[in-house]
Amino acid sequence: MSTQYEAIKAPALYTSAFQVEPPAEMGERKMIPRRPGFFITYSLSGATDAENAARKAALAEQAAAQATADAAEAEPAPAAAPVATPRLLVPGQWGLVPHWVKSASDGQLRATKLVNAKSDNASTSTAFRDAWLNNQRCIVPMMAFVTDDYRTGKAMPTRIARVDGLPMGVAGIWARWTDDDGTELLSYAIITVNANAHALMNRYQQPGNDKTMPAILNEGAYDAWLRSTAYKAKEFLRAYPAQKLLANPVEKGRKNPLGI
């Protein structure tokens, strides 16, 4: 699976596609292992008082608005829908650092190999199991990911994006590592699914190996994925339809596979 992806290119896309406030600084577009990026979730275990207060205020405001609307209705209204939980955009390192890692140096060494978690072992692998069982699921926003095409005998970087040009919300898991002195590191990994039978993605990656691709979520499933129990979460991990994806070989001579 790819170890490169393209982060969101414009602040407004965070709001329109994911209903989160954009970051104060956009960060780098080309994402590689151990580079700081962003993930989306509902809450962080041990969140700061300010984060908790902001979420409570948002929930209270929504509840008050609903109560006002109900009171204004002359006829009895049906039961109100559950108040939506505000999503959070969280800065973190791409490349999971499990909470049980003993040292920062050990964590950094592991992180380069823990950027992707296969869906069939995300709940059992030593590196990812605790994050999965603790419901530390997230959405990784991106514009595209890069994979290699070996059909000519040489690796040709290829950019995979949505046909409609909109951002992808990819399923992921996150972790929090804390040093003895209290220093924290938030990190995340992308969840991948098997793509051996995928009409597009089965053309890429090294011959003879299983084909994989990021678990791209449908927009309508974002909240359900974040709310789901560990037992039900794997139901959301499916290969994205090939007809909704577009593959473009990277132009020769570009050192940066993303062209950025």
C-alpha cells in the first residue's frame, strides 16, 4: 500500500466536506510517514478542559436551538433527532505510536512501519489492537493517495483521486503516547482493505503481492463510523467503487509524485 498521500489543499474543504473548522496552519500537502498531519474524531481520551468545554458548549447551543424551535410549533412536533456530536480536527503524526512504547526513539522507529493497518488484523495486531478496542477511530482527510504501477516493469507513481475532485474521508485509528515527563504524541494510521478483485486497484503495487487500498468511507457514513462499536466497525471497511476513482500517472521528470 502507498506511503504517500496528498493532504487537503484548501481550508474551505475542511468545512464543506467534513464539517470541521480548518486548521490555523494548513501544513504540508505531501504526506509521508512521520510527517505531521490531521485526523478527525469526536473526542480524545483525556482531552483538555478547553476542548471539553468547547464540545459541551456546542452541544448545549444545539439543544437550546432545538428547544426553541419545538416551543414555536403550534402543533405537537415529533421527537427531536439526537443532537449531533461535533467533530474535531486533531493534529497528529502519520505513523502510529502505540501507547505501550517505552521510548520516543522506539516509537519513531515503529511509526514508519505503522502508517497503514490492514482491516483484517486491525483488531488483533499488537500494534493496533488497543486503539481499535478502545474505539479510537478517526477519519483521515485527503485529496488523493499515491501507488505504484509496475506493469511496464518499473515502478510508475500514480495518483488516485475521486472522479468528482472532492476530498476523501479515509477510515483510520489514532493513539496517544505519553513520555515519563508528560510529553504527548498523538498519531494515527490509515486502515486499508483488500483490493485483489478491485477493477482499478488490482492493476497496481508489486506483482505477486496482495493488492490493498485505503478504506474510503461514504460521506453519509462518517458519523456512524466514528460512533460504531469495535464489534460493528469492520462493516464500514469496504473497497470504494472503481468507477468513482480516477488514476493519473505522474509526469516523468517530477521528483515529487504528487506534483506539489
